[in-house]
Amino acid sequence: MWINTNRFKRITFYLLICWSKLTQAEQIDLTIGMINAGGQAYFIELLEQALGAAGHTVSITTQGPFPQKRVMYLLENDKVSLMWLLRSPARDKRYTPVNVNLTNGLIGHRILLIPPDAQEAYRGIRNLDDFRKTEKVGVFGEHWYDTEIWRFNQLPFVISRGDWQRNVYRLIAAQNRGIDYFSRGFFEVMEESREHPYLHIEEHLVFIYERDFQLYLSKSFAQYKPLLENALKFARDSGLMAVLIHKHWADAFARLNLEQRTKIHLATPAHSRLP
């Protein structure tokens, strides 16, 4: 459903002013490590808009782009303020989580990047059993939550260790490494297909599991958890988050035709289900 942006601005302008007056304004200085993946600009603007609407002054310094593993190292060692990651029980224990979903569940809608001549092999798939029978092999980065989902649903995959962003796309395109596809989030796949034009977006399927991105904070930034949760909840509930999603990913909504795709729902293992 498309958002009437002008109506949204009129309705929420007064609410934003009133809410910002109820919050204690702060100067928020963020250092963020960027990774080589699609959709990064959305998260930056969401933080700017959500905190600004709450009356805070926001300064964002970005570093990178780096491999995801490097940014996680920076987070653990207090070199960046925060990071957006797929939520998992293990990460909730390891870092300080900001308990607000950031993409309205769209990161859990997975679409495949495949070699350009491979589409016909996917066209007849109607359900999870059909997909299993193809014996297609996916690839994921090290310690990705997706590996739990794929393993639990009895789908074969390999793990690309180290700087996966540098290697994985070419490995799929080569078609001689035993890797057939790369599963990407709804908002990631468009940008990454443009960056790697030797791969195509699979046209027929969408794999769905219940999970979303949330922010994880460094030790020194953990004190801002309540402030960030309040700002992001207001952005979600006021419709600001939805407007930014459609602003940044309008081409994905137009091109990917989610409603027309065959939906394959993936089960979540009990030990990683969220409360």
C-alpha cells in the first residue's frame, strides 16, 4: 500500500512538534560503520529523521564500507556507536538491543540472486518440497542467522568466510563452485543486482521467515537505548518509517512484484524463536 506523503506530513507535523516538546533535547553524535550491502542509506535517514523529530540534534559520522565481520568487531570494541543486524537471541544477549523492528518485516522476505541463464530451473517451483528437490545450494556469511533457518528447513548451503562481500557474487556467477544462489533481503537485492550486473534477480519466488533488523548498541552508547526506542517507536507508529521505506525502496516495490511471487514460508527453530 502506497503512502500519501503530503497527507502524512500534514497530519503528523503537529504531532511531531508536540512530541518533541515533551522530550529532553540532546546532542546525539553517532559513529556508524557501513558495510557493502544494499539499503544502507535508509537506516541513516531513519536515524536522522526519528531523532530529529524527537527534538534532538543529530550528527552522524560514517566509516567504511567494511566487511560485516569488521563492523561487528568495531561494535564490540566500542569503535562505532551502533549497528543494524538481524535480531537473534544470541545477539540480544551479547549486545544492548534497541527493541524496535526497523523494516516492517521486509528483511525477512528473501529473494535470490542467480546466474542470468538459471531462471528456468526455478520457474516450476510451487512449495518448499519442490525447492528442496532442485538441490540448489545457497551461500551465506559466517555466523549468519540465515544458516539456522536454512539448516532447520533442510536446505543445502555453504558458508563464505571472511570478506564474503568481495567473493560471493563472482563465485555464483562462475557456476563451477557448487553455489547456485545468494538469498538477499527485499531491500538489499535491487541495489546489489545493480552493483553486480552479471547476476540476475530470480523472478518467481520469495522466501519468508519472521525476523527483522534492529539496532545493537556499543557499550558506551548503551545509555541511549531508551531514547532510541522512544524515537523509533514514534517513527513507526506515526507512519514516518513507512514513508521512508517507500522513499528508499520504491523501485523494489515496483520491480519485485511481491504479491505475484510464489511465497515459500520457512520455519524457525525453537531455540532461536523470539519472545
